[in-house]
Amino acid sequence: MESDVRRLMQALGERARAAARTLAALPTAAKDAALAAIADALEADTDTILTANARDLERGREAGLDAALLDRLALNPERVAQMIEGVRQIQALPDPVGEIRDLRYRPSGIQVGKMRVPLGVVGIIYESRPNVTVDAAALCLKSGNAAILRGGSEALESNRAIGAAIEQGLVDAGLERHLVQVVPTADRAAVGELLAMDRYVDVIIPRGGKRLIERVSREARMPVIKHLHGICHVYIDGAADEAQAIAIADNAKTHRYGVCNAMETLLVDEAIAARVLPPLAALYRDKGVELRGCPRTLEIVGDLAVPASDEDWDTEYLAPILAVRVVDGLDGAIDHIARHGSGHTDAIVTRDYARARRFLTEVDSSSVMVNASTRFADGFEYGLGAEIGISTDKFHVRGPVGLEGLTSEKWIVLGDGHIRQ
């Protein structure tokens, strides 16, 4: 059985590598036509996709998947329509491939610059959400990359149906159907094989829980674009507008709980804590959020919080739980984030320009914000149109990974018979 999986993955890799060469040379118009055809095929196959998803949901209930996982797995006509609209939005985005920048003459007479190019073959390993299949396929296609997509076993039927629609769209557009390939098996050995295929796959992008991302980071033989976890902070400075601070702290935590850009730790300057923590604690109580506070927090809010443990400062809850710490001003906040942050997204609420500048400069995260909710750390909100994930690495891309993040650059030299003297 293991040899069968190896042969399957080897064939996927060979086809992807060949397809990548074709795709890299396609003009923007051809890629956009393919995206339009994929959107049309998804629309035509909506009933088939929903039927396949219903089978996945039934298996998930029988397997005892929790409500949050079932919600991420579930599709309905509105969600499928959103997936289709996402493809059309990506179609409308500027194509980064072929863009030339910094072209300049050298003393020798040659011109030197950089051209944006696809990465090649992108492998994406993800869990639960079938919409990732569509987003990943569209982003890879627009950025000139062939894609091998390995979704979770819980969404196998949904991903197969979506993959068939994508393949039909490619064929309808007159393109190679192997430009996007969905791994057709739920066998876990397929993940290990994909991670070892550095001959065919140029980069791996994992999307899912901490255990999956740790495994991919440990086993992959090719570069990985990832974020391990999102321990996001909001720091309410002593110079904050109090109403603004309360609104931001509320939104950052309660807008959605199970997302990587939700606030997990609230830091409050001791100079303002007695004024903003009581109304915030009452607000969180009314919304069912459990507060885990430091001793100074407990002194202020009393039984609206329980004592925080050392582990709470390093935990991504993805749930209605919030760690709260009163700190000694900006230095205390920056120090806490440096020790406990995950490099994802951190925000300061302040009216003090100098403190805001210090926070922007000294907090080393992929997104750093002033007077805004951490929930804005998102490719769509940043104007990228869509994202394949958020990277907390420092190479080669950081923050939301959109079309440009799925490309690289190569040096180009333009001459006219020039020879080096």
C-alpha cells in the first residue's frame, strides 16, 4: 500500500513539474480566462459539491468531530457562492509575474534589474476548510505556479468534487488539466511522500493546527511558508482614548474566536487599567469570554477573572478565553510581547505619537498596528485580494501571503553585444 501511495505522489509530482513550465510562460489573459472558466465550472457543479460535502459532514458527525470543526467543514450555497466570487476577485487582480523593477544602466553599458517570476510547484497541506482548495488553486494559477493540494481526510469528498470542477475549468479554457492537482487519497502516507518530493515541489505551505505545522516544518525537504501559531496582543497605553481602546479590545477578541488574528492576550498600562478594565471585564462577561488575569488584574476586576497561569501567556486559545496582564507602561508591554509573542500580529492603542513609533519599531511581528484591531491582519483587508495564509517567518515572505508572496525574483541583464573588459 505504501508503494502505491509513493507511485501516486511521484506521478503527481512529475505532472506538476511539467505543468509548471507551461504555466510560467502563459500570458495574463490565458490565466484570467482559466480562472473565469473555473468559476463557471464551480457554479455549474454547485449541487455536486454540496452533495459531496453532505457525505463528508455525515462521516464527520459519525466520527465525533466537534461543532467548530464541522462548521469549518460545512458548505452551503452561500459559501460556495463566496468561493466562486473569490476566484473572480483573483482574476481581476494585477498579475505580478513578469514585472520588472529597478532597471538601471551600469558603467559597462548593460542594464540590470529584477523580474518577478513564479516559484514553480507549490504544495499545500491543509485541514477542514474545503474553500482552501479553491483559494489555493486560484492564487497559484494567477501567480503562475502549478499546485498540488492535499486537504484533510475529513473533507475528502468535498475536495474531490471541487478538484473535478477546477480540472473541468482548466480543460474548458484549453489548458493542461494538471496545472492544479488535488491529492485523491486520504492515506496519511501521502503527506510524508509530498514532504519528501523536493525534486518536484519548490515550496510547501501548511494550513492547519499546530501539530500539522510542526510536522511539516520538521519533515519537509523544501522551504516552508508557515505560521506556527497566532498569539496576538493588544496593548492599551496610558495615553489611549478609552472608548477607542474598549472598542478595539472587544473587536480583536470577540469578532471571531477561532482565527489566528484574534487577540489572545490583552496588555494594559497600569496608568489606565483601573478605568478601562472594569467596563471591559463586564463586556467580556456578557459575551461569555473567560478572563485569566495577573494579580493586578484580579485586584481591579475581582471575580470577573480567574488567576492566570504561566502557560496562559504562551497559549493560542482560539476560543472565548483571554489572558489579561497589567504592565508597567510601554517598556513592560514590549518586553512581554518579546518573551511571549508568536510574531503574528500585535497592536497598540495610544494617542501618543512617540510611543506609537516606538511600538512600530521595537515589536518584531509580521503585522504591527496602531489604533486598529488585530482582526485586520488579513490579505483581503490589506488589499491583496486573497491570501494563502499568513507567514511569521522572515524569509522569503512575511505576513499575509498573496499573489506576490507566491513569486520570487530573478536578476535580468540587458545588453547589446556587451562583453566584459
